[in-house]
Amino acid sequence: MIGIVFLGFLALLAIGAPIFLALGTTGVVLFYQDDALLSFAQRLIDELNSVPLLAVPYFVIAATFMERGGIARALVDAAQAWVGQIRGGVGLVGITACALFATMCGSSVATAIAMGTILIPAMLRSGYSGGFASGVVASAGTLGILIPPSLAFVIYGVLADVSIPRLFLAGVIPAILQIVMISGYIIWFSRKNNYAIDSSAIPRSEKLHKTLLALPTLLIPLIVLGGLYGGFMTLSESAAVSAVVAYFLALFVYKGITVKETFAVLAVGVRNASVIMIIVAVALPFGHWITESGLGAKLVGQLHDWDIKGWQFLLFLNLVLLFLGMFLEVLSVLMIMMPLVLPLLEPLQIDPIHFGVLVVVNMEIALLSPPLGLNLFVVSDIGKVPLSQVIRGTTPFFLILLVLLGMVTYIPILSTWLPELLMPTM
């Protein structure tokens, strides 16, 4: 029976059914066959009654205000003032500004949209090829789900029932590695192609002026991370305050929106958050059924019979996630795979914090994976660059992220050292 239900789930995906409908229908059928349909409805309501999950809509709304409110322009101007005169400087501005924006945003797509609108035209005007400019923004935009605060880590933390603050810390060193690797490639490629240097010297006073203009944006990560790790606020409280601060910055400091536009922008944020929350709501009962049905225990037993080692399991799982990421939206992959995989971590002695970073790096790669990588379409639309050219330009950055995935997978200390140092488990 389970096999038939699973085939039905795949069939729904194959015909293009929304992921919430495919997961919800599968969950209803599974609970119905166990004569527990009422339990499914109760689970669906109970799972939404989660304090950590409450942070998701607030982060999405904050990201919407930041994307529309002129905050991206301030960050780009500040980065341009300090690194714009280096060969490949506009590309370095891209990775720097995206990294800064990611510390406030939590969303890869929002980061790519906000930064791409400004950076891709600027890079094209500076003589960069459309493919390279698109590749820089698409790959740098993926930092939105690796640098804290990350929506992907929040959702994984809820699914895996692990500390979200520790997950945030776990993403810091891999994110720094990604920034360094992409920056190194930008400099090498720019020198190889002899891209022009902006020779106009920027006075120190102007550098300081642009930096001061960007400083208010730092209120957002200070509130989220400072409040969280300082013990002043919970995750959901800090997310709510960050949404309010993002709104006031967008309205009064950077003046990217007006009072009349407030509800329209807020409606976009609520709609985007609703999409995520509906998927989470129907996916969590599905995960509970897998646990309670004993399917997880059967999978553990099968792995024991096959004598699968932890490193072999991680290699196989990376291949599966990379394959699924080519055809499914990243949140969908997370919701489908985690209920099946999470029960296997403890028997294989895999740290769930380390595993969470591995999953998020896979999600980053999925955003750059044709044919359905979302960041590819976003930067193609923003920059008016043909999709085929975007894919070619993104390929080197895709390979860089594959190298990062290998490092994260088999060097666990990259993910676990900082959480153990700053938030050791008792």
C-alpha cells in the first residue's frame, strides 16, 4: 500500500501539482488507511502552533521591506566605495553586498532580486559579460540561506527539532569559505579577461559618508543575532522586531517606499510567507506518520543489513539531493526528504547540526541547477540576459559550490566548531 501511495505522490509531482497539494493528499491517504483521518487534521493545526515557526512570516515580511525599501542600494554604494577600484571590483561589490544583505534577509531569492536589480546593469555598463554578471549575482544570492538568519535553517530546525541558534552559527564558516572562493574566482576571471578598473579615486570623506549611510542597515542583524545570542529575545521575537525595523528603515531612512505603499508591500510579504507556511503545515503531519509507522526503523534496519557507513550515506544522499534539486523547488526537496532521512542520522552517528549545513549547501546548489534553478530565472529576468547565457555564466560558480559541498560533507568541524565553541551542548 505504501508503494502505491508513493507512486501516487510522484505522479502528482509529475503532472505539476503544487507541492503542498501532493504532500497534503499523500498525508490524507496515509492517515486514512490507518483510520486516523481526524488525527491528520489535529496534527496539521498542532504543528503550526510552533514558536520557532512563527519566525518564518516575520523574516519573510522583513525581507520584502528590505527588497523594496532602498536598503540594497545603500549596501551596494558602501561596498563600491571600498572595493570598487580593484580589478573585478564590481563583481566583488556584488559578493560583498549580497553577503551583507544576507545577514538581514534569510532568503536567497530576495537577495538575488534586490541585488541583481542594481548590480547586473552596473556590471554590464562596466564591460562585464552578461553571463558572468548573472553568475556572480545568482551564486552570491545563494548566501541568503547560508548566512544567519536563514529561513532554510529555521525550517530545518523545526523539522529536525534541533537548536536554530546553533544552526545559525554552523553556517558562518561555510559562508565565509563560499565568499572567499567566489571572490577569488572573480578576481582571477577579471584579470584573465582584463576587465576595466574604475580609476576614479573616491575621497576618504565620501567613503565614510557612504559607509555611514549604510550603517543603519546593521540594526537588523544586530537585533536578530544580538537579541538571540544575548538572551534578550526569542527567535520569533527578534524576527518580529527585525520586520518592524526594516519597515521604518525603508520608510524613513532610505525612503524606498511610501506610507501609501505599506499595505501593498506587506501583502506581498504575507502572501510569500503563506506559501511557505502551507507547505510546512501539510509536510509535518506526513513526517509524523513516517516516524509513527515504523518506516524509519525499517530503513535503519536495512542500512544495518547493508553495512552502510556514514560517509557512504552522505555521498549517496548528496547525489539524491542534487538530482532532486534539478527538478524541484528547494523547499519542496527539504520537505520531501527530511522526514525520511532524519531518523537515520543517530544510528549512523551523524551530527544533525552538521547535516543541516550539508542540506542547506545542497539547497544553494539547487538554486543554480538547470532546468528549474530559481536564481537562474530571477537573474535572467532582472538582467534581460538569455537563460542559456546565464546557465553558462553560472557554471563555474556551480562547480565552486560543489567543492564547498564536498568540504562541508567530509570536514564536519567546519560546521560544528563554532556552535560547540559558543553554545556547547550540556
